[in-house]
Amino acid sequence: MKKLNLIIFFLSSHFLAITPSFAQNNYEQIEQIYLNYRSEIDNEYISEDLKVDEFLNGIPSDSEISEQEIKDVIRLLVYLENSDLNQKAISLLKTLIPKVKKSEIFQAFLFQTLGKIYHHQDELVSALENYLKASRIYESNNEFYPLVTIYRSISRINTEGQNYDQGLNYAELAYQIFQENPPRNRRDSILLRSIIDYKGLNNRRLSNHKKAIDNFNESIKMSRLLKDTVFVSIAKGNKAVSYFDLGMLDEALPLLIEDYTNSMKNEVYGSAFNAGIYLARVYQAQAKIEKMDSIFREVEQIHSEYNFSNPVAMTDYFLIAAALAENKGDYKKALDFYKEFEKVDLKRDSIAIQNDISGMQEKYLLDKEISKLELLQQTNELQASHLKLRTAFLIIIAIALLVVLWYVFRLRFKNRKIDRLNELLEAKVSERTARLLEINKELDTYLYRASHDIRRPIRTLLGLNNIAQLTEDNIQLKKLFHNVNVTAMGMDKMLFKLQMAYELNTTHDISKVDIEELIRECIDDMSLEIKEHNSQISIDINPKANSVLANNSLLRIALDNIIENSMTYKNEGVNKIEISTDRGNHFFYIHVKDNGFGIDEKYFNDIFKAYFKISNKSPGSGLGLFLAHKAISFLEGEISVNSKVNEGSQFTIKIPLNPR
């Protein structure tokens, strides 16, 4: 049990010994006595041989507690506090509460303390029961300030129990009291801010986002008046979640960053964890996978150190983890995270079922109405009691049936979801298997043809070597060496194509690619060929299309081969090549235009096949456009061609902006 709750209780017990006319005390007097005696009781010596059960058995059931027994209560509760014996504290409170009926405010104070103990132990129904008992006493005695605290606690329990209508209702009741009875001090102002926050949280859960944003703006204003920068950021984070739910990602992002940064700075890790979760969700919605992955790594570190168990936050945590794993192609890990999500979600549902907050409130509202009827109609007491029992019995049966039906529905729904995930995983595995078989088949064909293509220049080199041994003519030798160089360059290109084929069959990680930088790297590496073919290459990068999420190596393979093709099949004169970029709503485009031979339309469907040449006399290996097409297909894109004979060609690379 928290130290504050127990100290409040046993200091309250002390009042019986101090003030004989306790029945006339109000809440302010109780609170002042608590403040006066707090340090004294904190330092009180506790006997180790004090026995809880012996003390409880010694309290007579037919008389009020005595002064000496009050002193023993104080010592005993300090012992319970130091030993964290919550159940003993509960037993002691239950024994004392019936003995102070003549002092209503003090009895309400004890109910409130017992409610706090149960609330701390997550026994929400028992906590709510005692809070409601305390609230009825405070209401009848017009004790507004303690009533505000009770209403705030009831609002919190309803919020935790997913009963948002009642959570909002009690927050509104507490807020209305403060409108009629303004805060007296800083502590009251902090309490009012907390009530406003609960109004915002419940409005948000009920999809009343405009009201929720207004609530959080009011909370921000109060926190600034209180000079509480941490809570300013937390309120902004709550406001950002409403923006997120409305799809206003640009408005939500800076508020979440501020909440996360300040919470980490001030070591408020629970708030940092929640803000980090929603930051990851915003980046996910914006398809900023790298940023999503980066912030989630930090959230994982926070969770590993502090092991948060809030079911609402943890469901989002596992969904984000699953999405990142799926994005990286690790479908087994993604499925494991989805299963963890299901466990937490079911646990959250079971907690809500076990803590039937709504049922408890309905019971107490019914009790209040019955009490009024009893005052007006004493003669119908027995009939009203029977009606109450029958109604309660029917309500319990109806609720039980609804809970069972709802649970069965949820279970079936979640089983179907798992089945769909399994089917998706199997489909992905089958797709990958078929793709690997196709790639292996292509690779076998490619290697077979490549071995012949490599042997041909080797035989040429051997022949040139034999000729060189038979001649001493320097001019003839220079020609031979030139032919050797040409043959070697051809072999180098063939080996480079083999290297490209190897890279096509490796893992293709997705990252942000600077297109202009990539194009200039291609041009720099091909400078000798560009000079040899008398080529002029111009680059026109659209400012809105200067980068894209893709794989750098695959784009390099495509660009290298398309540019090489434009230089190989050129007309006489200057070979002009224009490279430009563009961006649509869903796709990114790279255009490569030349003034070369051009391609007859009837060959458009054949030029991307392996080893295809329009003529046996055509230079090149017939692999360049095949490798380019294969590289772009790995990015889920395509290459199209637009060409006229003797006028030139334009190749267009089209890839998705948000690759899977």
C-alpha cells in the first residue's frame, strides 16, 4: 500500500482520541489534523512484537473505540505500512468503520481510504463501492472539496474500466463543483487540472475529438499558470492523440515530439513510452519507415528497463512491432507479435469483464433510488426489496449471457484473424518459393550462356597471342594489343554483368535513395565509355522527386544498363542522353531519353528478354535491358519504352512510393 494512504487512515483514527466532539468536525478539520501530525507519526517507534489479529480480536463489538485503542491503531497501521500488509490494513478498516457511525465525515474519510487501498490493488469494483459510500456521506453534508476528490477517483476507475460515459459524467460533476467553489490553493488547482484531463481522455475515447481538444487546451493553459512544464508537454501529447485519431498527422507530430522529448528529459518514462508509441504510429501512417523503426527502438529500450503493463499501450506496442517485422519480411516474427497482441487484448477484455464497473454504479444508483422510496413509502419496503432482488437477478443473468455471447464473438473474430494471418504467411512462403525456383532457372540459363560468352574472348586472346609470337612488325603488334584491350574490356563487361546477376539474388533492403547522387555515381564510373562514344549526358532532377524509398543497388543496376544501352546503339555524331525524374501520387518515375537508333515497336515486348538482339550483328551481350528489367521487378516496379526508328528512345522506370 502506498505510504500516503495508510498514514491518512491511521492519522484519521487518532482523531477519536484527540477530539471528543468528533461528530461535529468537518473535512477541513480532519485534513488539518492530518497535516499537523504527519511528521510526528512518521517518526514514531514501532514495536516488532505487535500482532494484528490479537489487536482486532481485542476491540469490543458493542462500543466505540477508546483513546488507547486509537493509539494502538496508529502504531499498528505504521507497522502495516512498513511491512506492506495490505490485507491486514483492509481488515482493520472494515472493523473500525462500523464503530464511527456517529462521526459521518470521519466514516466517509475511512471509506475513502479503503477505496484507495483497493484501487491501488486494481480491485476496481471494491474501490468503487467504497468511493460511492463516501460520496453519499459527503453529498449529504455538503462537503464539496472532498467530494471533488471522490468524483475524480470514480471518473478514473470508470476510465480504466472502459466505461467512458460514466467516466465523463463524474469528471463533469467534479468540474461543475469547482465552477461553483473555486480552487483554494495550488493543490486544488492541480486537482482541477487532473479532472479536466479526465474529461479530455473520456471525450477522446467517445470520439468527441473537438471537445477533447478543448479540454486539453484548458489543461495546457492551467499547467502554464502553475509553471509545470512537464504537464504542459503531457497535455500536448494527449491533444496530439486526438489529432491522430482525426487523421491530422502534421498537427499531431510536433506535439508528440515535444511530449516525448520533455518526458525523457524529466524521466517521466510512462509518458515517454506512450508518446513514443504514438510517434511510431504517426510515422507509420506517413510511410516514414526509417523514423518509425528508429523511435520504436527507443520505445523498446524504455520498455525493457521499466516493463510497462498498461494493456492499452501494450496492444499498440505489439501492433507496431508486428508491422515493422512484416515490413522487413520477417513474417514469422510478425505473427509472433500479433499473437502477443491477442494475449494483451484478451487480458484487457477479461479485466474489464471481471471489474464490472458499470454494474456496480447501476447497483448504487438503484440503491439511492430505493432509499428515497423507503423514506416516502415505508409500507412498501418488503415489496421494494423483493423487486430489487428480482431485478438484480435478471440483470445478472442478462449481463452474464451478454458477456458470454460477446466473449464467444470476440474469440471467433480473433481466431479468424489468426487464420487469415496464417493464410497470408503461407501465401507469402509459396510466392517466395515459386520466385526462387524461377530465379534459379533463369540463373542456370544465364550461367550456361555466360560460360560460352566468356570462353569466346578467351579463345580470341589465345589466338592473338599465337599471332603475336609469329610477327615482329611493331605496327601489327600495336593492332594486336589494341584487339587484346578490346577483348579484355568485353570480358570485363561480361564479368560485371555476372556481378549484377549475383546482386539481384541477394537481400534487397529498402532505404531512402538520393537519385541525383546515384545518377552522378553511374556517370562517373562510366566516364571512359562516355568519352569513347562521344556522349553528352544532361540531368534534370525535379525538386519534388529527388529521393525515393528503394534499394540503391537495384536502381544502380537498372540505370547502368539503360545508359549503356543508349550509348551502344547510337547514331553518328553526338550521342545525347537526357535523364530526368518525376513524382505522382503513388509512383516515382526516372526517364532516360536518347537520340540513338530507336527501336521498332514490334520489338517492345522482346527487348527485356535475356540474350535478345534485334540482329546478330548488333553489339552488346543482350543482357543489359534484361538485368535492368529484373532489378526493377524486385522493387515491384516496371520499365516501359517509347521509341521511333532513327529518332531515339525513351525508357521510363516506374516504382511505387511506398514499397511493401
